[in-house]
Amino acid sequence: VSVNLAYHPANSQYLPTSQVTYHCSDGRSVIPASSRTITCMVSGSWSISVAPTCQAVCVKPPAITIGSGSYSPMQNTYQPNENITYSCNGTTRLVGSATNICGSNFGWSTVAPQCDIACSAPPPPNANSSVGLSSASFPYSVGTTAKYSCSLGYRLVGIETLTCTSEGWVPAAPPTCQLVCLNPPLPVNGTVLPNVPANSGYDLGTTIRYTCTGTNNIIGSSINICQNDGSWRYAAIPVCSSVCYSAPTIPNGDYMPKQIYANPGTSVSYSCNTQSHQIRGSIQATCQAASLTWSTAPVCLTVVCGNPPAIANGMNSLNGGNAFLEGDKVNYTCNAGYRITPALSTMNPLNENTCTSTANDLPSCEPITCRPPPTLSFGSFLPVMTYYNASATVNYTCNSGFTLIGSNNVTCSNVLTWSQQPICAIRCVNPPMIGAGNGSITPVKASYVVGDIVQYTCMPPYRIIGTTSNECVQAGDWLHNAGPECYDGEQCYRSDPTMNQFLIQPDRASYLEGTTITFTCRYNAKLTGSTNATCQRNTTWDAPLPKCELKGCGPPPQVTVGNATLTPSKPDFMPGEVVTYTCGCDLTLVGKSTTICQNNNTWSNQSPQCLTKCTRPTIATGSKVQIQPDQQEYLEGTNITFTCANNVTLTGAVSSTCLGNTTWDATLPTC
């Protein structure tokens, strides 16, 4: 026997089959537990050869005694603070602590739990409701559901269904049944607002409003209120009917007969309450079938005005009468030669006066006057006055050598403007006549003005030689100084298109036999061949056409500063051809971008320059250095100067020039 290990009973000797039990005197456990009780055998020896010992451990924990369950881990001994976990078998639920801990006194911290059926009690009750169970077996197993439904007149609030789990019913609290008012019946051709789902009911205190569809109107109360006892305040529901409500009332008047509702087509008659008011508008209003509304009611207006006041040089639009209502209007018009002027106040429009309970300003009729008419270039008018009355007329005349086009009289109109003004056009004398007679000119006029055109014609069998028309031009002369000729012999024509390269004198479309023409070249070209030709009897020319050889300008001026592309690019250009300069990347063109080869074989413009740019020198914040001119970019060759603000002394260069490499030739000075 070791220290602290004792046994019972403690005898001096033991008979065979006698047993003794070991225990530890310090509270520790007998290890192994199988050696705690030993037996004296027939052989005179004990059932064990080695005595157990006392160790600081916990032995087998308390087992589940109610229901079926187990614990883990399952060991022979457990160290202090080591714990085990209980679990129940099947659908039973654990009641008590699921954990047990080996204590420092080598005992377990708690008794074993129990394994009970999952839901051993029915679902919790709820007033004004019934419960439907998915299984009638009691006690209830895990997964059983309990569905609540409220009695008529109540609304379910909360989760409708409870479920049996290993923890009991979830959720633990049942839903509640809230007292409501049942959905009221709807009127035919009507609805209710707010509109809630069927059988959901309305909260206590809710006010509902009935409305009718289409043009129907409500007969009865249009509202109802859900009371605290779950009933509606008004038991009767309204009716939607094709009626009009009471006719509209009017101030200072009334109508008959009185009725709350009126069928379509029903009319009421209005009258004013006192003689100081007069009715304005139709005295009857009718219930309209289409909209179930009343037609427009009249108004009773106060009699406040007598005859409308008169204005000088004008008249009003009312014919007699001495009693007018507030709001009545009168229009004024002015006599001929006068125009309406609005009242000083802005109460009335231009030509109106309104009957009101307060005084009104009146419009007035003022004489119509025009300022002097526009002056006439190359002409004048009479009489000359400062102002002209309406319908006044002035007479225009043109200076010598000019013809008046348009009416010579203009009139001052009622809207203070003059009628269409004439113009004085330059006059041409009679146009050049047809040589040798036998022809005519149309039209024939006493005088011709700029823009007039006359036509020349020859009498058969004569043919016209020269222009067929002539025009009076700006200078007062005719476009062609000489008229054509009418000729009955052979003619030569300018039928060869190449003749258009020449300047031909005389310049005609055809030429009589024996006529000599002279050739000169256009564009300063060189003429090769005969300078003249004569029309022969066989309608041919006595000499072949010469040739005009154009002289070119050569290549255009080249860009001397920077680089540029010339378009088009070729060694020679004829008069009239254009060359365009385009600068290279990041270069700016200074000068003309185009040049033209002129008739004198020279170029119209010098070559431009393609310059680089320098950015503005960076001046530190707070520096007193100033730059002139001050801008963001500067062209190549631009010179800037530096000064100091506030009379501070400048140290360094006083100027700098933008170089072709986009840098400055001098650094920024200091102040």
C-alpha cells in the first residue's frame, strides 16, 4: 500500500472470496480504476499482484441517465481543466449543460444532462387564432410546423409559422392577431382609396375615400372611418350614379330650384339679389350628360358706370346706354388724320377703356405727322417742311442727266411712314444705230436708264454683223460704242476656238468681206505669225492664224528662313497659276501663304518665312522682373526687354532675343 492509499475493510486476514476496496485519503483517484476493488482468491493470493496508486486525475464522467446520449472524448482518465461534450441521439434534444469540466479537486464540474424529446410542449397559444400542425404526434419531433391563422376581423402580425427544432419552437413567440375593419363592399362603378388586398383589412382609425369611375358622381358619404371596435362608422355604402352635384353658387346671386343632385339635362335659373347688380352671361346652367358637370354659371356684377366719356377727334364703339357693369369695355377709334395715343396709366390697352369702380385714364387722338421723307440721290423734293400731316404729299424730281424711276409723288400714311420712294438713275442718250440701215432697235424710248437693254435686228434678207444687243451701263454710256451692221454679202466668222486666245480688233462675231482684223496675244504672250488677216469673198481669211507662246514666271521665290513645302512643285508656271507655301512641323508661317504668276511674268508676293517659337521665360514666384512685351509665345527673332518693378535695380541682361532653336540668347536677369 502506497502513501495516502487505504482500503476497507481493514482486517488482519481475509477468507477466500473476501473483497477489499481501495480509496485515496487526499481526494485523488485510484488508478487504475479496475484495481479499486480486489478479491482474496482460493489460492491464498489477491486478484492483483500490484496495488493501485493515487493520482491527480478525473475518472469516468457522469453518464446521461434520462434518454439516450453519449459524450466525447471517451477516455479512462482526464486531466484537470479537460472537458467533455454531451450529445443526444436521434431527434431528442439536450436539456442541461452540454459541457462538463474536470476540476482541480479531481471531480466533475456538473451533473450529466438529459436527452428529452425535441418539443415536449404544444406551440404557444395566441388569442383570436387557430393553429394547424403538420404532425399530430405528441411530443413533437424536429421539423414539425405550427401554422397560425387569425379569426375573421383580425390580421396576423408576425411570423405565420413556428418550426420545432432541437432548441424547441422557433421563433419562441407566436404571431399576434390585430383587430381590423374588414374590406368594405365597393359601389358599382366605384373604387376605394387606399385600396388594400382582399381580406387584409384596414387598421383602426383609417379613413377611406370612395371614388367613381368615368364621369359618375357619388351619392352618399364619400368617406368612411374604421372605428376602434373594428366596425365602419357608416354602415351604408355610397352609390355611383350619373348625376350632377348641387349647381354652383355665385356672389350676389342665387338659383332655383334647389336640389342636392340633378339628373343630366336638368337646368337651374340664376338671378341677382339686388337691383344694384346685373346678371352677365346665360341665366341658366345645365347638368351636362357627357361630363356630369354644370355649364358655366353667370355672374352678378355691380352697376358702376354711366355713358363712357368722349374723346376729342375720336369716337367709341358703344351705341347709347347709361348703365354699364364692372368689366365692360369700350373701344375708341380716331377720326381720319389722327392716331390713337394710349392712356398715361397702364390699366387699359392702347384703345380701350374699362368700366371699374375707380377712375380711368383715357386714350387720346393726336394728329398724325410724318418726319421729312428720305432724301433722293441726284434729286430733290418739294415742299420741304419740318413735319407733314397724314395724307400729305411731296413731289420728287431728278437732276439733269438722270431719269426718275417710280412715282414722283410719295404720301405720309396713317402709320407715320412714307409710301415707296423713287430713284434717280443715270440716263443714256439714244443707243448707237445700225450701220447702213436695213435694221431696227427695240424698245424705242425717249430716254434710257442704267440697266436698260436694247435688241438689234436686221430686215430679211440682211444678216446682222456685230453685236445683237446693247446695255445702258453705270457711266451713262452704252456698253458698245458702235452698233452692228446689216449686210447681205458673204461673211467670215470667228468659228475657230483657238481664236479666243487672241485680242481681236474689231471685236465681232462675224465680219464682212474685205474687213481686216488685228491679232494681239493675251497674258503678255509672244505672237508668232501674221498680226492681221482679211475676210475674203469665199468666207475664208487670207492668212493662217498666228500663235501665242506664253512666257512663264519660272520657279516661285524660295523660303529663306525655315523650311516649307511648295504646292504644286515644278520648274515653271504660267500666268494665273497659284503656288501655296506650307511650313514644316512646329513652324509658323509669317507672310503671304500664296503667290500668283502674273501676266507680266512676275510673282505677286515675296516668299514667306517659317519661324520657330520660344516660350515665355519662367519668372520665379515673388520675382520683380517684368517682361515687355509680355505674352506666352514669341516668334523667332522677337526681342524682349527686362525691367524691375518698384524701382529695384536690375542685374544682368536688359534684353533677350528668341533664337531659331527655340531658346533665348540671354538668361533671365535678377532684381
